[in-house]
Amino acid sequence: MIDMENVELFNEYYDELFPVSEDIKEFYLEITKKYKMPTRFLRIASNTGGLEYHLALEGHDVTGLEEELSLLESASRRRRYPNTALRFLNMSGLEMTHFLGEGFYNVISVLYNQLLIKKFFFDCKKLLSQDGSLVLQLWNLEGREPSPMLAMPTIESERAKLFYQIWQETERFSLNMDIERSNGKIYPVLTKTEIQLYRPIDIKRLAEEAGFQSIAFYADFQKNPFTKESEMLLAVLS
């Protein structure tokens, strides 16, 4: 459940909590070398669109999907820059195959998002070009279990902190996300939002079922080797 009153705080601090680092830029620059210009990018849950804006400035064709209207409005303001093929759509990943072109995208990305279901892998495979790549960034849950709560790594900037907790209730898992401002006050952003827990073995199985032939796991955008101690899991499927 999204707390509509506090999602504006998340919007306000998003770009500083999730900056488009040089590592991220280099990672995507390397990916574009596989494809003709302009590479066609799709990002699901694009939030404020910082990564999409950077890719569009590099001359690529970029689409972002975002459900939350306040985040979408922030992202859409970036479209005012001339000579960029950049668009943002109010849409979820669950409905994207009804509106987007089959086999059109070279790269689909889902970053910092655990809201994946089995259908998602098949839908992405359908939208990707024959040699397309799917990039997933998730928390590393290898060897970690909510029992009943698992606190995930805090993300922080100079002005704010994000806290995540995964809760288990019988066979279901839910996510809470709170934001703390510099004044020390904490505000709930997500409460009891149902999620799926994916470990490398789960992603490998679902990717193979959907028809992906290549599956690589990394610890970060520098492509350091993934280990069970890694904070994040970066998966590249093609």
C-alpha cells in the first residue's frame, strides 16, 4: 500500500538517493555497443527518469513506465529538453504487453524493484528484440530469510534515509519502506506491499522457462563477481 501523503517526500529525495552514477553510465554504454544506434530502451518503474534522461541525451530511444503520478510528473518534465527521443507513460509492467510493440526494445531494465512475477519474464521476452537484454537489479537474498522480519540495507543521502523491511506472513512476503528526513522524523511510504523473493536460482529458472539463453549475475554495475555476501544482485539476461 502506498502512502499518498508521503510519496511526495520520496519524489523529492529520489534523485539524490538513487543518483545515476558513473558506474551505471558505463554499464549501459557497454550494453549499447551490442546494438545499432539508437538503442531502444525500456525501463519499468522509471521513477523520476534520471537514467532515462541520460540515455536519451546520448542519442538513444528511451521509454519509461511509471504508475505513481507524482513521480511520472517529475520524469515528464525532463522531456522538455529538445532533440531527445524520450517519453514516459503512466503504465505498470503488468499491462505493458497490451500497449507496447512486440520485439521492439533492445534493453529492458528493472532497478531496485522486487515486484516481479513469473509472467513478467515472459512479457519482457516478448517485448525484446531477438538479441535483446533484460537487466534486473534486486537485493541479494541468498542465505537470508525473513523470520519474521528482514531489514535490508539502508539507502541514504545527505538529507534523507530510506529504510526497507521484508516481512513474512505464512507463505506471503510484504515490503515496508520508510523515509527519514534530516530532522529525524520518519514517514511511511510503502506499507504491507506484497512482493516476491527471488534468489539467483529462482531467476535462472524463470529466465530459462521464458526462453532466455544467457544469464549472468554480478554484484554491482562494475560487474564485480556476485557472492552470497554481495549487497545487491545484478542479473543480465539475453
